[in-house]
Amino acid sequence: METERFDSSSLAETEEFLSRAYTPMRIGGRPNDTQTRIARTATDGLIVDRLSFGYTMSYDANPLGMYCLITVHSGSMVDTTDGRHDIYGPGESFLIALPDRPYTGALHSARYTITMFDPTVLDRAAALGARPPQGPVRFTGQRAHDAGANRRLGSTVAFLRDHVMTGPSAPDPLVITTATQHLAAAALTAFPSTAQQEPCHHIDSGDAHTETLRRARTFIEENAHRAIGLSDIAAAAFVTPRAVQYAFRRHADTTPLAFLRQVRLTHAHRDLQHADPHTSSVTVIASRWGFAHVGRFAAAYRRLYGVTPGATLHAGD
């Protein structure tokens, strides 16, 4: 994981940094207060930036090549891409541009978070809860459906920024991959897109038999250490994502991802039992099995085993 910080009052330096960090762009206006602060955390396919501009600035930028979400914390931003004039204020999250399109706009003494992820992640996330789409998925709107969708997307960005992409050491790749897929899925439910279609219930239901469940469970048990999701489980079972959901609900009274979480908890339990408490920790083992939030891992672990993970780790002391 890479980290980078930028702090400057030079507009020329700011324009050079923004063009290098994002895409070639031109800054308009000549403000008096020119202080800019940017903190970047980046890993393969995922970038999270915190930005603070103490002035009004217009921009004209080339395509980013990635999906770019912006969450405004203070001040305001105006999106003027393709003739729009959409204003976003504190607490709002929006999609600034499609990966292959230029974008224009302005910010006014704004403090905000930028979250960017690779477009290929969106296609994998689109399989969650629906039939696999025909062709690449694209967003068809920049603003969230409603206040609830906006709030859930903002919470996902905050969790990713404050809990996954922070800390003294780089998070486990499994945690990063899972969190990125979660972000893409949250964006798909928040914004209009080509993935929002009516599923074919009768076909999916017909595939939800015990053999589907067996293949799916076997795949999960053998691949719980990898960054797998619903689309991967469905592909291994040779059915649609909805069919594998039906199979788990009908024959196991659970969901595929809940079963995956239980399998990972079982592996974490085994690791805690055999780990040396002087050289390992609950955080390290939780991260190894895809649990980015230690508090939530501890709560789920206690519900399943009746003790805290720490108690298991130190049981042999």
C-alpha cells in the first residue's frame, strides 16, 4: 500500500500534483487563499484520497480511467460535465465521471473524500442479487436514488477510508479485495445503472436444488482464504447468483455469503487456538480471514463460540 501527502499554497504545484495523481487538468481562477492539502492511500485497483481546498477552483480534466466517487464533507462542489449544473453539499456522495469521459466543474472551499476503483470490479459486483448482465455495466446517473442510498454509500466510503485503508501496516489483500467489491456493490445500489433489471425468477428457482448447494458449499470451503464473492460461488456451481441464493435459503436456511463468513470464522477459530499470543494477535488473524473490522469480528465470533477471540488466543497462557 502506498501513501502520499501534498501540502502547498502554490497553484502551479497544485495543478502539477493533481495532473500527476489523477489526470491532466487545468485549474481556473486566481484565488487569494491557495492552501491545498491532499492525503492519498492507494493499493492495486483502489485509491482513497482526503482533500482540502481553502479557495474556489474550477477544473477541466481528462478521463480518469477509473470510477471516481466524491463524498463532500464541507463547502460545495459543482459538476458541469456535459452541460450539467449539479451542486453537491456536505453529506452528499456523487459519481463525478465515467472512466472514459472528461469532466468539468468547480469546488468552493471544499473538504471531501475521493474514492476510485477499477471498472472491472463493477462487473463482478453487478452479479450480486441479479442475473449476470449482458455486457459491461455502466452507471446511468451521477446522483444517488434517495437519501437512504446516499447515506449508505457515504458510510461505506467512511468505513473503507477510516478502518480498511489506515493503520501502521498494510491490510491483508483479502480485506482490500473484499472491501473494494463491497464499495462497488454499494455504488451499484446507490446510483442508476444498466445492471438494474428484472431477474428471471422461474429459471433461477429451478436451478436451486441440492446439487447446486453441494457444489457451492464445496467451493466455499476450499476457497475461503481467497477474495471470493457471490458471482464466484455461482460460477463454481454452474448457476446464476440468484439460483445459488435460492439453494442456500431453501436447503440450508442461510445465504451463500453468511455461510462463507461462518467458514472463515471457523478457520479464524482454529488459528486462534494454535497461535502464539506473544507473536500473533486477534487483529492479524481476523485480517487474514477477511474481517477488516475487529469489533464486528469479535461480536460474530462470540455469538458463534460463546467467548471472545482474545480469550481463545490466550487460553493456553
